[in-house]
Amino acid sequence: MPVRVLCAAAAFACLLSSCAGKPPSEGGSLKSAFAAGNATGPLQTKDDAKSPVALTPAAWGRMSNPRGLAGRDLTVTSLSDIKLRDKEVVLTFDDGPVPKKTERILATLDDFHVKATFLMVGEMAKAYPKIARQVVDAGHTIGSHTFRHADLRKLAVDEAIAEINRGRDAVRAATRTDANFFRFPYLSDSGTLRHWVAQNRMVVLDVQIDSKDYFGVSPAAVATRTMADLRRHGRGIILMHDIHNRTASMLPALLTQLKAEGYKVVSLRYGGQRGPLLSAAAAQDAAFNRS
Ligand SMILES: [Zn+2]
């Protein structure tokens, strides 16, 4: 067995035997949370445990036997096509990409052999195109989330559309994909804008389970709350953000628990018409670049 795995296994045993230090503020442990028949206890993540040897996502993945969490590919052309069965979830990450955090999340998803959808903010994709491209290369699905994370309901319709277009263009340029999914920042939408998005070859992604990982709580609290909300719904699209360390920290525990409770991670794919469909500004740029 490689040394790294041995060290990780020792640290994991230490965690289980409560020798890793104080329990997280919410109480409970990974052992109690994962014990058979106890599916509702608080989750503990490696950052909460103050483990003497930090577990890598890979080590967590190996020890929790991650295979089997990946579910089916679901090809959709509109929101109404997203019909999840009981115990099916879609993982979504908004607001990135951002150095280190997005990469940590990619490593964990890879360890668990699952695919997610990343709704990128245009200016972030423009700032970090290499990371945006890494997300694509890892096989994840791409969407946009406006250019500057604007609250679109507070803008005039034409301004809101310009924000959406600019964001999508930036994500497309960085990822070299069509970026056919879209999420409204703050989930602040309107019937007019939803219709416009659907008419422009994008699928709006709503949210059933909000991890609320933007609150300043421990990683364990995020994972525990997300699982509790999911159990109430039984299925759904989970909203997370790849710009927070706590999200990257809690993800191995969340995915381990999802698998333990028999959930499957569904991978969304866009099945509609592809093609340039550039915004007016992007079409102008393209024409300029050709001339
Ligand atoms: Zn957002």
C-alpha cells in the first residue's frame, strides 16, 4: 500500500476514534453520521476535524469506495426535460471559476467519478480561462451566470439581456463550448427573461436544494444542512458555489453521504440545436476579427 494511503488511513482511523481533537461545533462525527441506520447525523469534514494528517480528496474517495454514485446522463433541451427520479440529484456550482477552489472541487468530483454543471460568471471565466477550460476537459457541463453577477430583475429588460449575452459570450470564449445552461444570479428572474433565455438555446437551471454555502458556517454545517434538505425533497438540483473553501472542504463528506444513502448523481447534457447564435456584440467582434 502506498505510504500516502497508509498515512491517510491512519488519519481516518484517528478521526473515527475521536483522537483528532475537538468535535465540530455541530457535534457528531463522521462515524456516527455514516453508521448504518444513522443517516441523519451531522457530517464531519476533514477541515472540521483538525486532523494531524490532512486527508486528500483522493484518499477520501478511495476509503469511501466512491464508485456507484454516478447516475445516468440526462439530455435536455428545455427545463421541462429535467425530470429527476427519486434519489436522483444534479450537482451545480455557481460563480466560478476561481483558482484553487474550483480545482479542489474538480479533484473531488473526479475521485467520485461524477459530473456536475458549472454556471460560470463571465468576468470570472474571462479572468481564469485556463481553469474554465479544465472544467470542460474534465467532462463537466457548462453554463453561464451573467457577466457581472447582476440582479437582472433590477435592470431594464434590454440591459438584462445584454448582461446575459455578455456573460455567455465570455464563458463561451473561455471554455470554447456553447454554454447552453443558465442560472439567474440570486435566482432573480422574470417571465420575460426566462422566455428570452429559452428562446436563445439556453436551459434555465432552477434550484430545489440550496446548500447555502455562502453563509459563514462550518463545512460540516453546510453538508449536514444540504443532506437534511435533500431528504425532505427526495431528489433535485443542488446549488453550491465553487468560490468558497468550505464548499471544497465539505464536498467529499457530502458525496460520501449521498452514496451511503443510495443517491445517484445525474449528469446534464444539452441536446438542443447548437451553433454560433452570437449576440450582436459578439457577432460584430467575430466579423471584425475575420476582416
Ligand atoms: Zn451566483
